[in-house]
Amino acid sequence: LFSPLFLPFCPLRFLLPVTEMPRCTGSPSPWRRSRRRSDDAFWGPARGKKGEANEPHGTVGRSKALPLSMLLPALLCTYAVAAAALASTCDARSEPGTHQCRRDSGHKLGTSVLITGNSTLINQTFEIGFFTVDGGSRWYFGTWYASIPVRTYVWVANRDAPVSGGLTPATVWLTAEGLMTVRDNAGRDLWRTDNTEPAAEARLLETGNLVLLSADGSGRFVWQSFDRPADTWLPYMSVTSRGAITSWRSSADPSLGPYSLRLKPPDYGEFHLVYENSSAILPITYWSTGKWTGDRFTGVPEMSVPYIYNFRFDKPFTPEASFVYSEAPSDFASSFLTRFVVEPSGQLRQYTWSAQSSSWNMFWFRPENPCRVYALCGDTGFCREGGLHPCGCLAGFSPSDPAAWNDDDYSGGCSPETGSRCDADTAADGFEEVGLVDFDGASAVSFSSPSRDSCQQSCVRNCSCRGINFNPDTRLCRNLYGNLFNLRNSTAAPLLYLRVSTSSSSSQTRKKDGGGQWKAVAVSVGSIGVFLAISGSAVLAWALWWRGRKKREGIGGEGEEDVLANANLRVFSYKELSTATRGFSEELGHGGFGAVFRGELPDSTLVAVKRLERPGGGDREFRA
């Protein structure tokens, strides 16, 4: 009751905390950083027996010794500060959905509420509470950065079981059994910890690790969020053979996505990115770090740079393997915020926070080609390297889930606009030549066939057949079954003929995405020889001009698109050619009809692209 009376008589030095405690402020500061750790603890999680702390030194704070002569006044001041803190409340935070906070990031609880509604726990770097990403219909219990102005989530508890019906009924409890639970207004447990030893206290550490402490007062962790990560890998977080960093479903859906970063069995000597969902019998690897050499992974030479991170791989090539990283200590630079994220796009990306620009900078990601991410564009989705949105649908197809595509979730793929296979008379189905296209997922049944027509008929007779490959030289016919993931251009691939209903078949296949119909352009992917490229382009342009002249003079004949089809040329979009030529930046020469530019296709094929100065049929048509 009288504790505030001591405050005016406490020297400033006595008001310093005996143990470093988290602070709560009215608004976040982009300049605030977590305290620097001592050199003997920068490696972070200390490996030990089960139940031991997975933090530097296995403790939740560091004490500072006081001389005996200062002990009594320090105790009085500490008591006064603690009592005053308990009697006060925090100012409202400026971020929407958070209106109050607690001064201490630790709670000692029996059977009681830890967090309710819009209350949060906060320390210098992180904050934990309920958040929403869809405007308020679904609420999740999770952790985000409190020290920067950009709301960035790093951990989610109830990923697949959000609280619905508003924020008010959302509560987090520490039960009499020592378990932490997330409950809705009906008292149902939507999520709970799986610790076998009862916990008596919950605490949010400066590393972002939410921990439950044992009841015996030893400070041991009986449960920690670092053992149950979401999509983000933070410094000092150990990834073990039993753990995985798993993507969100989409940028607006924190539920479990299909992509994960894991230690690769059976030897656990490398990391790999895998695709896994209900239809996948086994996880499918689409990228790997390569084997551990003792100081780096063979496929990640950037790890050899010593002044950014420290890496530690305990017990590699065993089922007990665990890998951890931390910021490299420096006498010249302050601690920085950094994180690795398995994105909904399936890429592993590394970010650091820039205080100057108040934004996250991404300077490393794998795989570099998004079309290498297994099933990124879903079934029958077309993938193209470069651009903000890598996925599109072929003509006659449209996104199966347009709303999900708007959130960059392409996993639903594309569906025929005129109905699925076998809905009508399959004998009337046709085949559309897509081009030299590669894909993932589908299985093939190969056999000899006298003609392409015969090969197509063998496919039509089977309702599950999706399309064919046919080689007229070898007469090899391949009937394709299953999902056709990530259709993509490849000069090394055979011609793909996709099965479509007759009503959706057209004389020219074009690709499209949510932005509308892609303008048709044609490219020959032959030699890059400048002379041949310019000459060939000029001949083709002359042929098109001559055809247009004859047409204007009333002479009947085929249209331009038919000429191009008969010339067996490929079809590309304007955006694809702009990307391939780096914005038409490297001019090889100039002819009578326009300039010729050097380009490179996604499969590394070199091409020459000629831009017509007076294109017919559109101001952004190109022929090469």
C-alpha cells in the first residue's frame, strides 16, 4: 500500500532492474533491438537432456550482483517498483486489434486465464496474443515482432483451428494440469500443448520462444514453441529430425500449407524442401541443401561467409541431429532482426530488417526458379519464370478457385471451362497442341503407335487419360495419367497434346491469367546467330506483310495466325518476351521492319526477338 512512497527516495541506480525484464511501451519503435548476448551464449540453444532449457545457459534472465551495503535499499526499491507496476496498466498500443498489454511477459498461473480477447504479452522484441488476417472472422493465437512497425507473424498455435465468431470469446488458459490451451466461447479446447510434465509458469523470451516452466522452480522448460515452429525459422531455434518449418496455406491463411523444410532422412545430413498433401503418398523433394561438410552445406556456398551467421550442426548424420543458427557477434554493429521463411510459394527465403527503409530486405532464396517448386501452379496450371505472378491457365481453362488465386494460392490449379472429362461424349474430345512443354506429377504409359491419330484414340478410350506425347520419328506414344503440375516451356521436352472437349478446342492455344487474355506472340527458338536471326526475322516479317497486302487487295487466304501455325512457331506472351530480353535492353541489330534484341528463355535457350515497328493486329505484337 505504501510502496509508492519509497520511489522518490530511491537513487536512480537502484531503479535499474536486478534481473533484465521486458518492457511495455505505448508504441513500437523501429529502432529497438533485443539485448546483446554474451559471447559464451551466442550459439543459443544449449543441447542437453530432455526438459533442459533450450536457451543460452538454460535460463530466462541474467542477474547482476549488488554489494551487501546496497542490498536493503535495493530490495526496498525493487519492492516499490514491483508494487507500482502491479497497480498500473499499460498504455494502449497503436496497432489495430491490440488495446492493452501487460508489463511482464511471464505469468504464474493455476487454473486461470493467461490471455483474453485483445490483451497481449510483450517484451522488447516480440509480442504474443490473438490476431486475424481476414478482417476478423478467424482469430489465431501467435507471436509477432513488437519492435518494428510492420506486423510480421513468426509463430501460430492454432493454425488449423481458429477461433470464430469474433475476438471476445478467444482465451488462452493455463490449466490445473499444467497445459496451455486456446479456447472458444463454448469452452472447447481448439489447441493445447503436449507437455507431459505440468507447467506452473508461461513466459515469452526475447528470442521469440514461448516457454512453459516447470513447477519445481528450477527454470526448466517443459514445453517451448521453438519445438513446434510454424513457417518461420528464428535465430537460436533448433530444427531437429522430428521438426519441420511448414508454410502457410496462403498469405491470408495461416493453416498448414503443403511445403516444408526438414532434415532429410535417413541420414539427416542435409535439409530439403518437400511437398506433401493428402494426395501425395510420400513427401516429394524439390530442392536440397546438399550434404553437410563440417562448416557448410555443399549446395549453399554462401554459408562460408563468416561475419553474418554462426551455424552449429549437432550430431549430423544421426536421428538425433539438430541444426541451429545465430547472428555472428560484432563489436561494430548492433544486433539485427533476421528470419528464414518457407513461403506459401514453396520457396525458402531469408529476410533481414532494414531500419533505414523500415522494411524487410530479402537477399537469399531457393529454389531460384519458382517453376521448380512442385505443384506450385496446381493441376494444368502453366508456370513461367519471372514476374510477380508465376501461374496462369491455358485457353479453355480457368482457375478452379479464383478467390484463392487472388491470394496467390494456385494449388487448386485450372479446370476446363466446358466441363470435366467424361461428362459427355468422350469420343468427341479433341487434342490441343500445347507445344514443347514439360510438367511434373503425371505418369505415362508408353507404347508404339502407327500415327498420332491412333495414339490420340488410345487416350480417348480411357476416361483417366489427360493427354499424349507422340514422336513421329520413333512412333512412340505416351498416354499421360494423373495431375499435370507446373506446365512449362522446355525445348528438351516432347510436344504435348492436351485432351480437351471439342467445344473448347481452338486453332491456336493461348495462355491466360487473372489479368486477362495474354496477347499472342511467336518466337522461334533456333540458333542465336545474329545474321541468321536477323535474316530469318526479316523473311518472316516480309511474308506477313505480303500476306496482309494480298488480303487487303481482296485475295483470299489464311490469316496470320494460320500462317504462324503452319510455320510451326511457338506462342509467347508480351510479358514473357519482355522478361527474356530484360526489357528489350540488348539490341543485336536493326532491319527494315524493326530492332532485334538478344533474349534468354527460362530453360536457358538463347533467342533473338524482333520487335516490329508497325505491328499488325495490336500495338504489342512481336514476331521473331
